[in-house]
Amino acid sequence: MSEKDNIRQRKQTLRKEVRKSIKATYPPNENEKLERQSNLVFSHLFGLPQYQSAKSIGFFLSMPSGEIQTRDAIRKIVSDGKILYVPRVGLDFERCDMELVKAITTTHSADDLDNGQIFYDSWPKNKWNIPEPPVSDDDSNIAQPEDIDLLLVPGLAFDTNGHRLGQGKGYYDRFISRMRGTNDAKKSSIEHVKPVLVGVCLEEQFLNGDGFEGIPVTDHDFIMDMVITPTRIVKVKEIQYD
């Protein structure tokens, strides 16, 4: 077996294990615990100087269950006056490509917000039941290199080295490659360029137990600058942010 095939097989095994753990710990009909743990993650985020000084944030909209929940955090980001970019995959899921689009966050009245609504509630949903910005002929709101200061990255798992285990489609690695202007993740990590990469995950998704060798990565897997869980902030690299 080649090294590449070995890494692919190890990743597939890890994905099965993590998915099984998340499903058992956070069943779909018990979202209160999931929301509580998610909000602990973002309370750490909001205290970071990298967040406070960032003018623009790239952030994902979460699935209804089974992963860290972002709805409350997005409300906070909007109220803080940050420019918010959110993912759009579109209809061609097999293309495995993703854009981040600047969100128009003022489409609801104060009464709507008081009733629990948020700007993306009226957006179309993709096959994972995640809202996405409507497709438009105007591409001026699509993120370009240098547009996003801080990118919050989801994942099935992370480790102490900042390695990330994604869903296996490569959406985020391709997007980060475009934003950082390189296909070589190792080269990108030598000298910091935008955006700052912050992995966010539940405690069960942070893999660091005894005997664990770390999440296997290839040259195309980008390493996070830091990882945040409900109980810790792991700073993988020293980040100087203007």
C-alpha cells in the first residue's frame, strides 16, 4: 500500500470513529447539550485579540444537529459589527468547490430578531439542510484573497498539532489555497498570510489521548493556526495580527 493510500485509509477509519462518538454523545433530539458546548467554544473565541481586531470573519452555518452549532455565535459576530462571509457550495456538490460570500445581515427587523429569526432563515438550503446565500449574477460579494481576516474552520476532528480531519471532500483546503495563494500547505505555514485559521470543535472531536499518533495529513492539508474546544485554546503558531 502506498503512503497516500495508507493516509486515506487511516482518515476513513478516524471519520467512522468520530462520527459514531458524536452521534452517541449528541443525539438529534437532545440539542441543549450541543448548544451549550458550542457556546463555550465561542466564548473563548470572542475573548481573543485576533477576533477583536479582525474586521472580517469567515464562518460556516451549521447543520441542524451532529456538529458544533453556530447560530448564537453568528448573532454575536453581526452585533459586533464584523463583516461576515459564509459558505456557498451551490448545486454541483461533486465539484467539491466552495465560495464564501459576504452576507447581507440587515434583512430582518428588530421584531424579527426578538422572535428568534436571523438573516439567513429565508435562504435556500443545500442537501445537508444548511442555508446558503442565494446565487446572484453579482459576484462582487464573493471573497477574494485578503478579504477575510479570520476564518473559522469546521472539522470532524482536530489535534494538538493543528491537524484537521475534514469530511473528505476538500472544500476548505481548496478554499484556503485560493485565499492564501498557494497549493502547498507547508509553504503557507512558514509565513503567516490571511486568513488566520481557527479550527473549532466539540471536546469529543479533539483527539489527543495516550497512544494517539495524530491526524494523518498530506502536503495539501492546511494546518490550523489555533484550535478552540469548550475547555481549551490550542495555539499552534504564534500569530501577529495587525
